[in-house]
Amino acid sequence: MNDPKTRRRRPWLAAALALLVSGLGHAYLRRWARAFGWYAVITATLVFVVPDATVEKVIAGDRPPIAEIAPALVAVGASVVDAYVLALRNNRAHEQRAPSTETVGDASQPSDCDEATRSDAVEIDRNAPASDRTTDSVANTVSCPHCGRETDAELDFCQRCTESLDE
């Protein structure tokens, strides 16, 4: 899974970055259009909705009335929540796409097919030519006679152990 959008992300970090700088939490999630969109929404809120005197009070360190900065606070809050939820969804998608692996020594090897997957596969006739092999109609796979794993039915060899399927 080398796709950067599906790498696991820290939701709390995305939310904290979105709170720190508008759009930064979404940039961390590599959602560039959303990052720019939230930056534009919050900037537009500060420029067009919040009075200039209130912005100057905030910059000077004075405490402005909450009612005057409420629109900006709502926009920032929505951005933070959006970044957090996107990170959670990203992690859920990552977990669904990630193949199950088992660690052997220092290397990570793909695990064998589980019993449910193997029972769905149709055994092949070793003496039949490649074009006549029976296959699983759903996945178009065959079970390798050497390693027992499923492999592409259109190939003449197992993708896992590289042994010929014609033997």
C-alpha cells in the first residue's frame, strides 16, 4: 500500500494542525483541495463576516466579544472536526485494504489463504492444459498444486511459488 492517501494517519494530529493553522490538518492528510478550501473559508470568514475592529483586538491581544468572533470559531471548529473525521475514515479504508501479514524473522511475508478462501477455490486437474483448467468463477483463480495458494488462472505458473501449473 504505497498510496499516500491510504497510509495510517493520526486523527488527533490532523485536528491539532487544523486548529493551529487553517487547512494544515487537511494538508497533513494529503487532501490538498480540501486544505485550500478550508483556508479560503476561514480567511473569507475573517475578512467578510468578522468586523475589522474585532480582528484588530485579537491581534493586539485584547479579548473581543464572543458574539463577534463566533462565525470564525464555528468555521475553525468545523475544519477541526472535518480533519479528525477524514483521518478516521482514512485509517478505516487503510485497514480494509491492507493485506494480512505474518512476520517471519525480520521479513514480512503474506499469510497463506485462510480455510474459507481455500474451500471456495476449485482444485485443478494437473494433467489438463492451461486453457482447460477449472477455475473459481468469482475471482478467476486456481489453487496451486505445489503451495496450495490461489493464483491467476490465466497464467501457466503460480505467482507465489513460481512453479509451473502444467505439471
